[in-house]
Amino acid sequence: MKHAKILGTGSYLPEKVLLNSDLEKLVDTSDEWIRERTGIHQRHIAAEGETTLDLAENAARNAIDAAGVAVSDIDLIVIATTTPDCVFPSVASMLQARLGIINECPAFDVQAVCAGFAYALGVADNFIRAGSAKVVLVIGAETFSRILNWKDRNTCVLFGDGAGAVVLGASDEPGIHSTHLHADGRYKDLLHVPNGVSRGYDVMQQEEAFVQMRGNEVFRMAVKKMGEVVEEALAQNNMQKSDVDWLVPHQANIRIIKATARKLQMDMSQVVLTVQNHGNTSAASIPLALDVAVRDGRIKRGERILLEGFGGGFTWGAALITY
Ligand code: ACO
């Protein structure tokens, strides 16, 4: 059993919804500008005291129910997040305890910002291919609202909080056909939170604790790299664009998504869109979108899905999957 198959999906969004009109009261922006430039109408924001672990737990429980596995069957937990509860332990370790998994399976976080879920899926897929795991919980979970400067209109209108999860199981047939992960650290200054633990909290300037982005330049690279990685995934599997039923892209901006769909010659009816309701939830956006389309009956067993994400680093990645 050398392939990883999606056994079940789950997701969770915090209760509080922040509308574009709410943001008009915080910064010099407008509902019209946000909708036109990004496609975003609203986003969910974690309540005070609600953390990434809380969101991850809810998404995980939904995915485990959908997969029909026992928590004791899970033998690896990988969580993609850029907004963990603590410096350590990892969110994955804490989730293991919350779920009551006492089999001492490995649990760790990966950090690749908005490409994080593609990275986590790639890691999990390789564990299963190597025979090192059989049932893997893979999660993207973020409370990105905590690292936003709510006075910076360039960034605060774009992001939201949420979590999405999948349970992967070892299978004789794919499942995940391939994953493709990339990074280019030369672009780090275009999209980053400049400060962190190692540079010392005491010297941290207020704005250095928050996301900074040169949106225009990020946009251009995102369109280019998303297009390239999609071609790479198809070529590796000797597949044509017409072999893909669904595109489940990272939900950063409707214009980036439309550009990728055009390159794939896919009609927008084959693209799962949640950006209007969720905003950019970073590592959570792909599994959230996947779960929405599985639960509303659009994505069916046997259909072929292309997932792709792009984020700070820069990092980017894709996965070609038969659901
Ligand atoms: N409301 C009103 N005006 C605004 C706002 C706002 N919220 N934000 C910026 N503007 C202004 C700018 O100040 C600028 O004004 P100026 O012309 O007077 O200087 C004008 O709007 C145009 O700004 P641009 O940056 O050129 O606008 P653009 O069309 O590029 O849209 C956006 C900006 C939405 C950020 C876009 O560039 C984008 O989506 N970039 C990619 C983001 C992304 O994909 N991130 C990926 C991963 S995220 C992660 O990894 C964490």
C-alpha cells in the first residue's frame, strides 16, 4: 500500500464574521475596492482567546468523523501553520493530546505560510509512500488576524482565520499522484513578518510584528509560479489539462485564481472559490476550500483535483489527486 488516499475532509471557521463594511471603519478603504481587487466580501476572525489549536481541533474532529477512522489509528500528525499558539510545543503535539491519541505517534508543524498545506501534504504523502505511516492527519490552521496590522489597509483587508483538515490513509491506488514543492528565499522581503523570537522581542518594533507585503510584486510572482507548478504536476503524471476535474487553489485573490484557471483552460465552474467568504486564510485556505466542495457534493469520489498554493518565502506547491 504505497499510495496516500484522502479518507475524509473537515474544516472549521470561527463564528465572528468581519465584513468589508466593518473594515471601512478601521482603515481608508471601501467594500468596492476590496471586492474589485481581491474578490473578498467577508472573512472570519477568531474570538479573543480562541487559538490556532482550537481551530485545528474542530477541523480535525470533522475530518476524522468523515474518514470513519478511530483516533488511535492515526500514526502521524502534520500541521501547517504560521501562527502557532506557542513557540513550542508544536500545535500538532498539543492537538495529539487534545484528541486523546496516546500511541506516541510523531506530531510536528511545518511552516510555509500560504503554501503550507501543500508542504504538509507532500510530507505526509512521502511518509505513507515510504511505509512509515498508514493514517495521517494533515491540517492547515491559522489565526492570521493576530499578525495583521489593523491600521495597514494594504494587508488587513486580505486575511482571515480558519482551519481545514484531511485524513490520509495508505491505499493500493492513488490517491495522491504527486506533490511538487518549491521555494526561493531571495524574495523574502516582498512578503514577511520581519521580526521573530531569535531577534529578540525587546527590540521588536510594533510594525515588525505584523505582515508586510509588496502586493503588486507578490501578485506577479504568484501568477507565474502557480502556472508553472500546475504544468509540472501534469507533465510528471503524463496528464493533460482536460484530465483535471477540479482546481482547488490557494484563496488569496480572485484575479490570481482566474489567471491560473485561464492557463489551465478550465472554466470557472470547475474552480472551487471560497475567497469571497473566507479571505486569505493562508495554510488553511486549500483544505477549507476542499472540504466546502466535498461537503456540498461538487467534488465526488474518483474525480481528479489539482491543489496549488503560493506564499511568503517565497514558497509554492501543488498536488495532483484522485479523490
Ligand atoms: N483600500 C483602498 N485602497 C488600497 C487598499 C485598500 N485596502 N490597499 C491598497 N490600496 C491602494 C494603494 O495604496 C494604491 O494606491 P496608490 O495608487 O495611490 O499608491 C492602490 O490601492 C493600488 O495598489 P496596488 O498594490 O497596485 O493594488 P493591486 O491591484 O496590486 O491590489 C493586492 C493589491 C490586492 C494586495 C494585490 O496586489 C494582491 O492580491 N497581491 C497578492 C497577494 C497574495 O497573493 N499573497 C499570496 C500569499 S499571502 C501569504 O503568503 C501570507
